[in-house]
Amino acid sequence: MCSSNAGRQLFETIQRSEQNTELVNFREKRAESQQVEDKYLDVLEHGKNVAKTNDVMVARLGYREVATHYGCAYKNDGYRVMEEMAERVPGVSYKESRTLSIDDAMGVGGHHIEITFAHPDLAGWMRAHEANAGGN
């Protein structure tokens, strides 16, 4: 009886893991979470304010801004977040910066994200994730 119980538990664990495979980002081997999506929304909201202030439809955010609004523990984590957002959020692209800043001279910097608010899928992505955030 003990072995059949262990077998059933193993079977259920495998079944659960197969159902959850779509929730796992294999590149980073971590589960996607609503918290991550909420943090993306915080970055996007900041980008929206930047675009509105500058009266443009494209906001450029450097890694420090991204790290600050995402809530990264370390500023350089902003690069990881920028790359992730470019992969996962429509209308966000990860670009090499053309201007040389003090950060470039120190061996950090040189990249930013561009958020294109006119992108046809971005507003829908934001609405869907804001609705999910409201439901949790």
C-alpha cells in the first residue's frame, strides 16, 4: 500500500508539472508570476508618464529607471528586466544607446528599452494584466 501511495503521488506530481510547463520560463528556470507582470506594469506606467511629459508616443527608459520602477535589488538587474520585457511585452524593444554616458565609461549602460505606445497590442496587454492584477 505504501508503494502504491508513493506511485500515485509521483504520478500526480508529474501530471501537475506537465500542466504547469507553460508557466515556466525555461531560459531562467523560474515560474512566471503575477508579481512580475505587476512590476512590468509599473515600468510601463512610468514610461507612459515620460511619453506624456515629452509629448511623444515612444518612451526611452534606461536601466536605472527600469530597475527603480521594477524594484530591482541591484541596479544592473535593470538589464535583465529590459531584456525580459522586450521578449514578453508587445511594443517594448531592447536597443543599444547611441550616446556615451558616464555609465558607458564605467562599463555599464549603453542600452535602453523603447516603449511604443502606438503598438496595436500593447494597450490590450496592459488592460489584460491590469485586470488580472485587480482580480488577485
